[in-house]
Amino acid sequence: MTTSMELQDVHKSIGNKQIIKGLNFTIKKGEVFGFLGPNGAGKTTTIRMMVGLMNITSGDIKINGISIKNNFKEAIRHVGAIVENPEMYPFMTGWKNLKHYARMIPGITDERIKEVIRLVGLEKAVNEKVGKYSLGMRQRMGIAQALLHNPSILILDEPTNGLDPSGIREIRSYIRNMAEKEQVSVIVSSHLLSEIELMCDRIGIIKNGELITVEEVQDTSTENDDVTVKLDLDDNEKAMTILQDQLELETKIVQERVVANLPKSSVPQLVRKLVEEDIAIYEVAVERSRLEDKFFELIGENTIA
Amino acid sequence: MLNFISLLKNEQMKLYSRFGTWSMFIILAGILLVAALIVFVFGDANEETYSENWKEQLTQENEEFLEVSEEQEYVGFDSEIAINEYHIENDIKPHPYDAWQFTLANAEVSMIISLFTIIVAAGIISNEYRWGTIKLLLIRPISRTKILFSKFVSVLILSVSMLIFLFIISLVIGAIFFGINSWNPDLVQMGAGGIEEVSIFTEILTQYGLNMVNLIMMATFAFMISTLFRSSAMAIGLAIFLMFTGTTIINFVAEYDWAKYILFANTNLGQYFGNGSPIIDSMTLGFSITVLVIYFVLFLLVSWLSFTKRDIAGN
């Protein structure tokens, strides 16, 4: 089976208002899928429908081929999730919180709980009350409870919300790890492109309850794609002349950097040329601006919180 | 079934992890301690020890009762006099005040347990919403129905625990202050058909049981309100208000026949036992039980519908 989750024409209305207007997409096994959209676009509503917290007005969501609508118990067994903030019982210790969720699914041993605690690195804090945890620790507790039953699908709603940069990096590496080593499908929602671009294989963009586009995120652009190159050089004027005359490139200066658009395959040639001309190169940055541009184009800059 | 027990364990763990739950037990013990001290210091517990010639003492008591009733028109001691005469006629020496009498006298404290149960019932669902943990609770392979009923049953388990605690602590405190004379003494009291002898233990159980009816009905009501409106403050307020005003309301409308269908006309089953009489003449024990069961099922049905059908939306 290669499809982990399938959304089939999912609609959601509350009162007379249509909040989700027909979502169709699939999530493959072992894939990290980003769910991107401005606040209020319907991300959380969709996620709540995926985990059965909200009823689906029409359409269906299938998890490993099982309908969440008609067979909730069987479908949800494969899912681990954090919906919005990872809220725990503040008056109980980390261990008791995990024990609480472990009791709700048959077959989770104390050994497994310890294993998960080690995985998220909470060994020291597990006997303290969750009320004393920092936000980062609570986020890790959230991930721990979601992983207890070895789910094949992990759903994380805004997992990096309120985390500091090191926390964000940590979460990112967990997620990549889960997908690559354990073949877990991960669905991550966010309203910040920069945040999920780095961890996702594909990104679906949602706006006003509609899926606008699904984009592949490529680590390496193909040879023929145009890329934007930013150059930090000692002599900008000289370099610009060379690039314009000899390589026939359009160039401009942005923030003291020479910027040029060219096919990826031509980048080595450009560097070689500059070296030949005896220009000192401090930095060559290749920007993958395609997705960002597209996102702004689709969503509009002002709507991003 | 196995995972229902796991759910119960979870709920009990959550209840007992909070100080609020423990404080209820502490308050109960505190109330009994104060009650024992008051009786010990100011009460007539010591005077009521009967000596060898207890029959003469009782006769003298009866004469005093008669004098008072003649002086004051509205004070009657008929049942006390009858009970004393019964003792004399049947040659049963009255028991002195001891731990059993103390326990029976404080059976009314189970009203406080009703209050505590309402507070717990009102919070057990709405707190999950307040903490936000409801989302993590409902994304497990367990039906919402099971989760709802595990919570309801947990409330009942807690209130039964408190009743057992009340019984034991009453006996213990009573024994410390007043001693204990025998393991299951009989009690002479005024019953429905005149004077009867009952085991004091049975009498205590009956009192607890009767208060339990009111407790369960009000807790179920609070549970419903809490599930429906997801607010514990509202559930506590409404349930306690109705618990205290319910009987007053009934007295106002008792002249109408439809009043017998109101919940509060039926919660005090004590009206059918002993020398009580029903609020409305046409009511019977069977009728009251039927009405109570209908309300009970209705409250649970409303809770169940709202809990299982509702979307868990944002805070």
C-alpha cells in the first residue's frame, strides 16, 4: 500500500457557512506533507476532520484505506496526532500523562513508554509535573504521546508554534527521521512557508477552504531550471560588466550583492569566469525562490501572519 | 470491558492527582471532628448513661416530657414517650450514646457528599475542554460513548468511596470520643406501623441509601449541564441552587397534581419510610422510582447525544 491518507471531496459547513469546499489529495507512505495556508484558511478544521474530532459534512477521509467516518476506531489506530497546542494534564507527571494515553490503546507496555521518552529526550523531566515544563518540553511530550502506539501516520498541527529556533530545528530533524527511517507519513500544518519548506517533500497550499496547489519541494533543482544567484564579491562593477558582456546575463545589485538569473547548469561556468578574471568571491548563494514566489502570488503577502 | 477498566483507572488517577479531591476527604473528616467535639463538650451524651434503675429514669423523663407538652401547646413528645414506654414494657435497656449513635446522627453529613459529587460531576467533562486535553482524549481508538460513561461511572465510584470513608471515619471518631458498646446494637424507633426495633447498622445504611438517591440525581443533572454547556461553574451553580430550592418550590406548587412529576417531589424517598408521608397524597414509592428512573435516563441521554455528536472545535 503506498497511499497513507486520502481525502475525497471533503466538505465542511458550519451553519450556512462553507468552511471547507471540496478537498482532494492523497498522502503517500513515508512522505512529509506540508499543509500551508494563512490563519483561518481551514487547516485546523481539516486536521480535526482527519482525526475525527469534527464530523465531515460530505466526502470522506480514508486512512490506510479505512474510512474515519464509518470506522473511526480502526482508522484512528494508525494515527498519532497533536492538534494545536500539545495540552497535557498539568497536575500530573510526564510519566503519568503518557501512562494515561498508553492505557487507552491495547498493547503499549511500560517498556514502550520508556523507549518513547528516550526518543524525545525527556528522561530527566519525566517524573516532574507537566505544569513545570517549558513550552519546548511540552511540545516534545506532545510528540511522545503521538508516537506511543507506533502510528503509520503522524499529524502535527503547527508543531513549531512558539518554539525557539533550536527547538524548531530539533522538531524538524525528528520529523525527517520518522519519515525516512520508520516510513511514517507525516502531515505538518503551518502558516509559515519558511518553516515547513525545509522538512516537507510536498506542500499543499490551502486558502479559503480550497486547495490551491500541491507543490513538490526539491532539494536540488534540475539542471535546466532557472535559479537566482546572489554573489558577494569585492568588485561588483567589474563583475557586472563581465557577466553582461561575456555571459550575456541580466544583472542587478540588491543589498550590495550582485544578483543574476541563469540556468543551474551555467552556475559553474559563472564561478570559473569570475575566478579567471581575478575577482575575489566571498559567497555564492543559490536561491530557490520559486516556491516562495508562488506562495506569495497565491496567498498575497498581507495575509501571512 | 478491559479497556473500560483502563478508562476508569485513568479517570481515578486524574481525580486523585489533584488536591481538590483530597481536600473533600479532609473536609469530611474535619466536619465530623467538630461535630464530635460539640457533642462531647456541650452535649447530653454523658447524662444519658442509664444506671441500674434505668426504668425509673425513663419514667421520670416521661413525666418531664408530659409537663413540657402541657405547658407548651405546640411541642409534642408523643413518640419519645412511646419509645421510652416501649423500653420499660419490653425490658430493653436503652443504649448509651456511643460511636453507632454518633454515626447515625451524622448520616446527614452525606448531604455534603452530594455537594462534592456535584462539583466533581460538573468538572469531569468540562475540565477536559478547559485544559484542551479533550482533543488528545478523543483521538484514541475508543468510542466517545465509552469515554463518557467511564467518566460518569468514575463520579459514582468517587462518591461511594466518600460514603464509605464517611462511615468509617464516623465510627472511628465516635469510638474515640464516646466509645463503642457492641458491634451491632438494636435501635428502638418510631416506624410506619408504630414502634419497631431495627439494627442500627441497617438504619445507617438506609439513611445513606436515601441520601444517595438525591446525590445520584443531582450529580447526573450536573453531569448533563456540564456536557451540554462545557462550563463547570454553570453546572455547579445550577445543580446546587436546585438542590436547595427544589423542595421549597415543591411546597409552593404541592396543591397541583402535576407537581408530582417534578424531579424534586420524588428525590426524597424518605417520605415513604418511617413516619413520613408523601408530599402529594396520590404518590407512591413505585411512582417515585419510575419518575426518578425516567429523569435519570433522560439526563444521561442528553449528555450522550451532545457528547457524541458534537464537533470538538477550537477553544
